[in-house]
Amino acid sequence: MTIVESEMRKERLLYILKNSLTWSSSIINSFDDASLNHIYQLLLDQQKLYKVKLSENSVFSLRLTLPSKLAKEHGVTYGDRFNIKFNVDKKEVYLDFVHNGKCKIDKNRLIVMPYSLVERNVLKRNDDTLLYYKDGRITIKSFSFMQ
């Protein structure tokens, strides 16, 4: 592919993503090509994508609030239990909902995660994250690693 063809393809991809998502143009423009293709593939698979703010709860934990639409669609409520898994190479965190999980959903759909995810360079603290539900698990990926 020539440089012109690849630029036209990227502009077309950016146009599709801007019309499909309610995120700001500056966020979408900041993603690298691999991340844009990954997001586009998720949209083709009809996954609902959410932008969620990850914040520090204290020196020892991170927190994020699960979007209410996702919680209603998949029946995630207060007290549901899950296990946290992560992939260092892909820089993704997975929340697997199981009956006897080690962590649970707090009030107001709050998820508290260990700060070691930042120390292992899987998530960035106080960052926007991509969140989606696929195959019975929630996947979380920091925007900083997608740029």
C-alpha cells in the first residue's frame, strides 16, 4: 500500500469511528493505527464500547464506576463477585464474573482494583479507559497505551 492509500484508509476509519462513538475527536485522533483497527473490529463485532475514568482511591487501590447501561444489560449488580486477571503484553485487565470470586462490586457499581496493576504497567492511574463486555468478562484497557 502506498502512503496516500494508507492515509486515505486511516481517514476513512477515523470518520467511521467518530460517527459510531460519542467520544471527542481529539481522543479518537490520538490513537495509533493498531488501536484504531482494534476498536473498529470491536464495533464490527457489535460490542458496546464505553469510556470510563480510572482514578486512585488511595495509595493502595484504583477505582472505576461501571457504566449503568452495561450493568443493566448484563445483570451486574451490587455484591456480584469477580476475579481480576491481566495480560501484561496486551496491557489489558479482565474481570471474570464467577460465583466465588475474590472481589465484588461495591455500592453504585464501584469496582476497586489493586494498585499493583499500575506498578506492573498494565493500567495508568487517573486515566480514561476503554471498557467492553465480551464472552462473560469485562475488558479494561488504558487509553495511554493505545496512543
